[in-house]
Amino acid sequence: MYELNDHQGNVRVVIGRQRVNNQAEVLAYMDYDAMGNILPGRAYYAENYRFGYQGQEVNDLLGWNEFEARMYDPGLGRWLVPDPAGQFHSPYLAMGNAGHYYTDPDGRLVNFIIGALVGGFSGWQIGKAHGAKGLDMFGYIIGGASVGTITSGVAVGVSAISGSAIAASVAAGAIGGADLVD
């Protein structure tokens, strides 16, 4: 069997081989909302497959996702035990209420890598526009990655407090859009 995953690690399609004629066949497919619920009418299972949202194993009895560090209930969009890292105002808040932006690969710490990548790319573009080379360019890239990571954290925090992805986007734009280059 082979999994086809999206950018967040969600299992979208499971492909296998037919036993009779050795042709490829779709064994399962599923679409999720931002918090990991399988969308009604958007899933098919020819064979029981136990992995799903963010690539985590699903507990069939309870419908929870079994992350390495703790259990997650997609119906609530919450962890079932407190956050060991204390990342948000509620220790049960999952992915900063922004499951469409962030992942939590093991249930311990939200992944801010997307913000760092976007910030690093932006820093490279700014450095290129200013004619930076060598260590100067490296400084622009690292500075951009740092701002991107911080912006991601602020956006998650605003989203967690307000519960609004729009507010998170505004905060990210306000901080990330500031001209930090002289």
C-alpha cells in the first residue's frame, strides 16, 4: 500500500494493487476540514486504513487521533491532555486553532516551519534587491526566517485568543509587512 499525503501530512489517498490482475486501485481516500474531521460524503474505504489527519493513527473506537505525546479529538479540535510546552492560553488548544496553517507532528510543539521558510525567502528577495552577497545575503535570509517564525508565533497566538483565522492573518501581515530594512 502507498499513501499520498498533502502538505500537512494528512493521508489523502491510499493506493494498493488488485490481487487478480495486479492493477493499481484506490483503497481509500478522504478529505478533512481544518481541524481533522473527515468531511461528510468525501471519504471512501475499500479497506480499513488506520492513519489519517496529519498522518496519525486513528483510534477506531473513540475516533481520536493518537499523536506520539497525546490524544487529539478532531470533533472538539482539542487535545485531551494538557500541552507539555504551554504554547497557548489554553493547554488543550490544538494547533493554535489554526489547523489549516500549522501542524503538530508529535503532539508536543506546533510546527512554525512554514513561517520560517516564507520569511527566509522574503529575506533573500530583499537582500537581492539591495545587492547583498555572501555573508550579507546570509544575514538577510536568517533575519527574514527569524521574522517569519516570530510572525507565525504571533499569528497563532492571536488566533488562539480570538479564535479567528482572519485576526491571525491581519497580525501576520501587520508584523511581516513592516519594513525592517533601512
